[in-house]
Amino acid sequence: MGIDPARARRFFLERYGMTFQAYCRGRRLGNALRQIREGASLDDVALGNGYESHSGFRDAFARTHRRPPGACRDAICIWTALLESPLGPLVAGATPDGVCLAEFSDRRMLEKQFESLRKNFRCAIVPGSHPHLEQLKQELADYFAGRLTQFRVPVISPGSPFQRRVWQQLEQIPYGETRSYQDLARAF
């Protein structure tokens, strides 16, 4: 395509917050987790996802998911995807309980946010798809098209008791209205 490889690497890192190689590895390991949950044999999963040896697969899997493949049949992870919006691309994340991340992809502290999610949820973050992410994508499109004023996708927001109180206050702001930080502080 005539694009300098270094420029492509920088673009991918800036836009997605990880290298292309890390993204591909995360997709493969997320796909492997899905296959394990669906009952596939570990042999089929390891070899079917591009690993030449079982030990290499087990090591990579354990580094990402923090446990061996055989112990992950019921483990949760945070699935992430890039969602386009009129305000810029968003990185969104979801668990089986709901959406737990929606940040602009160019945010400087995105990697710190990922670390916080790993700590709070005690699980791996892998690129992929999830029904909550698909629902969020559709609701964002409807919101920006003026067809939606209230999101229905479940949201989970772990945090300190103070943080949860602030988020509850933010959720009470009616559509089309704004509040200052001072207004929020007065509500406490």
C-alpha cells in the first residue's frame, strides 16, 4: 500500500493503545478462551490458533488470562472493541454483566484505565466481540442520530463508595441538561 511500516505501527499504537502484534495476540487468545468455553479440546484450540507447541500456547494463555487454559472454562474476561462515534473512536469493554469501559481511544491514561480494570475485575482484557458491545454500538449510533435519549445497555462501574455515589448522581442528570462539578458537590 506504500505506507511506511513505522508509520503504520505508530498509527496503530496511537489509535488502539497497543501494538498490532499485541492486538493480534490478544484476538487469538480471546478466541482461544471462547473455544475452550464452548468445549473444544485444548489440542484443537492450541494448534487452531497458530501455536506450534502446547507449552507455547499454555505460557501465552497464562500470561494473558493469569491461569492455565484448563482452568478457564468458567473464567470471565473483559472483551474490548473499537467503536466509531462522531466525536472520535471509543474503546469499549464489557463483561457478562455489562459495559465497564467507554473511553476515547486517544486518551493518554487509557493504559492506566486498563490496569485499573484488570485489578478491579481480576481478569484479562482481550480484543473481541460481546453482545453488550454490539448493543452499545447500536445505542451509540441511535443516540447520535437523535433516536435515543436513554441507554439500555447494562453498565457496571466498580469503584470506591464515593465514586459510585458520583456516578449515581451523573446518571440522574436528565437528557439535554448539564451539571457543573459544583452542582454535583452540592447534591452530596
